[in-house]
Amino acid sequence: MPDVMLRLIDDLWYKARHIVSDEYDEALFRLQDYLDLQIHEVPSGTQCWTWRVPNKWGCREAYIEADGQRLVDVADHPLHIVYGSRPVDAVVTRDELLAHLTWKDDRPGAIPFEFRYYEPYWGFCIPRNWLPRFAAERYRVKIDVVDEPGTLKIGEHFVPGQTERCILVVSHLCHPAMVNDDLAGVAVGVDVARRLQQRIVGDSGSSGRPYYSYRFLFLPETIGSVAYLATNEDLIPNMAAGIFLEMLASPGPLVLQRSYEDQSRLDHMASYVLNLHEPGLQEGAFRTIIGNDEMVFDGPGVRIPMVSISRWPYPEYHTSDDNPNLVVPEKLVHARDAVIDLIRYLEADYVPQRTFRGPLFMSGYGLWVDWRTNLKLNRALEWVMNHLEGELCIAEMARAVDVDFWELKGWLDRALDHGLIRRQPAL
């Protein structure tokens, strides 16, 4: 049941969660009710590679009035203000006002989400069907904002493994008064982390710990990822792979965007597993489906292979229509289970390397597969024996010969027990 995910969404969705703000901080602290988090703080003005952490911003009051009537008021909905707007207290003409209004022609009843964090600007967002309200010649515009030094905050949940090699699971907590983008990704990430703590998901041995370590990150989009990596550069060499989660509550199918490398072991495994959960899975190369923080983690000078799992596109994107009415609980569960399964497969996978020479006498080790009961695996094993050179992982082999991953792994595990192969990490 998706109870935890739905409760988290209900708790946090309407908060004005922009990148450095009081309500973002409130949302991050509320996540601690669901998951143990270490909170990293990076002060405003901190240089993080080519980026600089912005000031804390918040809107105390913002409205438009004409002829004694209040036409727009941010108190009615957080999206009415362009986030990052500068203070204004002025009377403007209709033409001046229209230049500072944003709406969406394709969703005339929705308030769009607009932000200008890094440039001097002010503005309001309205449904397109409100335009007839603006018939007067002059308007009173008032925007009162907080714009002062603060700290950008990042939540990290760390699950230690048997190795320092680490898999990242990332989602962004910003975006005010919206659900699918990307509170849905946060909710799935939180539930995956909770379940990873509660049970063994792969070949973790007697320690009860996963093989890989896991870092679950909840942060503001782009600048949060840049700030985390720039202030934790010592961790980057052990970051083996990343999974970005976003837009997972809407009705559409799962979509996979591959890493920059495109044919990494993570790409092969993600494609293999997600096709089990979403037959006929739509896939695309890096940045061809959607653009998000994979450009940071898998970007220039970093290159941690990162896939993105989403339900993109969806028509309510960046509008007030992205609200709890959009959520399909079964889709959250479906996405969570797919991510857990991907972790389970990544934990189980390894690179087998032979220790024997010549064709393997399989019958002598109880490894012969009777063609009368399993013709497919029987025929595949000759190819497998010829590719046990420490270059391919189990997932790559299983896809190459079109056999079940777990069936092939079972055969290789038996060979491992006999000392016929040695095991190397896949990531």
C-alpha cells in the first residue's frame, strides 16, 4: 500500500518549496518524520564550481489591484508569484502590467509555474482565462519579499554497505505547490530507502547489509546537486552509479533515460529490469527525454553514470493542475517496486571470470544442463563459457543469450562454489 508516500505528498505538496526558502526547509525537516536524514547546509554566496548559492527568498505579500478590487493575490495560491521576483510597490499601466504577466495558452484554467532566481525581474502568473479581468488602464502592484542570506539545505540518508562503492538515488524537493514534479520522486525515494533498511535486497551475505552503499539525496534542483558534489568532492570517486527519480505519480507509463555513456552496465540493467515492469518500455539517450540533475552527476568532469526514471511527459507539467488530483496511487507503488527491483538486481549482479582452461567438463561438477528440460540454457552455456573473461557482467550475458538473469546467475553461482570462476563487482 502507498500509505507512506501518499501521506508525505499530502503533508508537503502545498508548501512554497523554492530552492533556498523557509518553506523548503520546513518540508525537508518534515522528511525526518519518515526517514533519518543528515542535513547539509551551504551558505548563500558560496561558490560551488561555476555556480553561486543564492540568497534565501520568500514572498510575504504580493497582489494586483485595480479600481479598488484585488485581481490577483499570492495568498490565494503560491504559484501566483514569479519565484525570485524583486520587490515592487508601484502604479503601472495596463501595457506595463501585461509585460509582467505569465499564462499558458494550452491550459487556460491553470496557473503556470515561473521562476527567475538569477535575474532582476518581477512578475505574476495567472490562468489565461483571467485576462478579461485586466481591462483598466492603471494598476497597483505590490510585491514584498524576503531576500537575505540563508543556507541551501540538502537531506542525505546513507545506507552503509559492504563496500564504499556507492549508488545514488536522487530526487528534488523544490517546486512550490506541485506534486508530480517532483514530490512524487521524493515520496518514492523515501519509501525505497525505508524498505532498503528493513530487508536484504540482494546477495548481502550474513552481515544483513547490502553489498553497495546507498546515498539517498533530497535537494533543490540543479544548484542542490552542484552544491552537494562541490562540497563533497572526496566522495565522487566511489560513486558508482545514480538513479534520478521524478514525476512518478501521474497516469503515464514508466520511461527510462539512459546515462551519458549510454551503454554502461547501469543502462543495461535498468533497461532489463524496467522492461519487466513496463513491457515495451520507452527508452531514450541522455538528455533526449527530459533534462534534470543527471546533467550535474553525469556531466562534465563528474561522469557518474545516472539514469532517469520518470513518467514524462504529462500535460499538467509546471502548472497548478499538478496537484493531488493527478496522483494515481497504483503508479507510485509500481514505480517504487520497479526501483526496489532494480536495486535487487544491481546487488545480485557481478562479473564472472574463469579460473579453468579448455572446455569445462560440466557433468563433473554438476553443471550440465539437460537439453530435454532446458534447451535454451543448454545452448546458451557454450557462449557463456567463451565469455567468462572478466569483461561482461551477468546482466550483459543474460541479455546477449536471451536467458533469465536469475537462472544464469544460479548456474554461475554453482560454478563459483566450485572455484571455477572468481567474482568481481559489476559497478
